[in-house]
Amino acid sequence: MLLSYLNAELDAKQEYELNLITPFGFNVEIKYNKSFYGFDQRPNQKLNNVTEVHNLFSNSIHIAFESDIHAQGFIRNTQEIESVVITLAIENSTSFEF
């Protein structure tokens, strides 16, 4: 999995807890692997105002995406993800996903 944080590639085999650094949090683009399930992949996702991305939390193979702003979040298996690109959000969006 490629993990890009503010234009820098991070080692996706390491645990990271990336917390918001601006009032609006992050925008996150998730691109899923086509072959993980052996059938149609999950649709790629774009998330608004993410306040925390936690890669490999609790020594697991999962990554968590949370938004305290929108009171939403979810967990994914890192093996099903091709790439995660995290950028700064410049405004408060009306929804978690766009």
C-alpha cells in the first residue's frame, strides 16, 4: 500500500497516528486493489475533514479513518488498499464523503 501524507511517502509497514493539524482536518483519497476480493473492487473513496488516520493501529493490518467533525469513520484492511493520499482540507465540507 502506498501511504502519502502531505506529498511525502510514508512507510506503510509502520504504525502512524496522523491527527488533524488545521481546523478542517484532511482530505483523503483511497484507491482500492482490484484483485483483493477476486471480484469487483470497492469503489474508490474520497473523504472530507478527516481528523485522524491511524495506520496499523494496535499492531493490526488495518487502517482507520475518523472524522470528529462529521462524527463518522470506518476501518479497512490495508491489504485491500492500493493507495491512501492525505492532503490538507481548506474548508469544512457538508459531508464526510464526496
